[in-house]
Amino acid sequence: MSAKRSFSQQVVGKKTFVFKHSNYSYNMTLKEDYKKREFCNDIKCPVQMEMNKHAEGSSEHNAIKGICSSNCLQSSNNFIIWLNNHDYSIVKDGSADEDKIASIARIENTAWRFHRAINQQGFMIMKKV
């Protein structure tokens, strides 16, 4: 059984993954380097901007962080579009299952819930090299 990876964890080196779609497949070299809250900081989410004003782990920070899990302002589709525009891919076990990712995005319709769901299911967010 493999250990669950954190999205902020770095992998040294590059890996080649096979991307499979209904009608085609292709290889791509990727490296893992998505940093937690990178999306939220980049789009200047007002909740994230307020959270950044407080020390991580403080009561203020944790109270604001709770807003993300209960009432994230961004959709899963906005997050996926941002990932694509910034050359990230969502992969698991050496491949990307676009149908599975789309299915998760339909169920988990906020960026926070989608990110949590793909993490729980063993997906990683990897940057294209």
C-alpha cells in the first residue's frame, strides 16, 4: 500500500506519465510542484488574502480557513481551467484519467472540495516540463 502524498510535497526529478483519453494516448514528462493555496493566492481570493494576514495555525487563521471548506468562492471548473492555463496536469498511477477527473468535478463543485477529493483519491497535481 502506498503512502498518501501531500500536494505541497516535492518530488525530486522528472517522471513520464501516459495520458489516456477515449480516443488517444500520449506521453508527457512532468514534475510535481503544485504548492498548497497556489491557485487561491494567484487569483487573489479575498478569503485567502485575509488568511495571509494571520500566522498559520492561529485562531484567526483557522477561523478564516474554515470558510474555505464550508463556502469556497471558486468552482472546480475555474480551478481546472487555472491548472491547465498554468501547465499543470492531474495524474494518478502514472496516467491522467480525464473522465474520472470530470466526474469528480461534477460532484465536488467547489475548488476546495475538488482539490480535497482528488487528493483523497490519490491524484497528484503535476507541472508539465
